[in-house]
Amino acid sequence: MKKQSASSRSGAHARKNASDSSGKSHAKRLRAEQLDEVFDSGSDEIDKFIDWSKARRPGREIQRVNVDFPVDLLRAIDQEAKRIGVTRQAFIKLRLADTLEKH
């Protein structure tokens, strides 16, 4: 058996947890036109027809990565994250997103 990397294992774990044990959808099935009609009516009954546990945001899937940082850089990150009231992970994501937007 081929050994999986930690990121592969965590991705497989997430996929396993995203599906229910029976593999069957709990939502009722409708044709696309019928679903459009329910949605367009503004009815709150749309939830009966959508299995939200299988909903995906294309282009926004999560991929776990491991990054090694020098301890002094981590201390600075933690200090700034605490100052603005976010977690270390959130701070790193914010700074990366800000930097990429500028370029």
C-alpha cells in the first residue's frame, strides 16, 4: 500500500466526512426547471430540495499546506494577529491575499 502524505490523508478525511454513511442524498429530487420555480417564488422550502452537505464553492476548495517559519517570524505574526484580533492562520491568509491583490 502506498503511503499518503499528510495533506493527502487530510483531504481524503474531509471527503469522507462530507458524505453521509449511506451515500444517499436526503434531499428530494427535482428537475432543474422545477427547482428554478421554487427558488424564484422566494419560498423558504428550497432547503427541502438541496443537500447542503454536498454544496461546493468552485474555486474555493480548501487545500491544506504545511509551511515552516522561523520562530522570530512566528512571534511577530502572532503579535500582529493578536493586535488586530484574528488567529495566526487568519492573519497569514489576510496578508497573502492583500499581497496577491496588489500584484
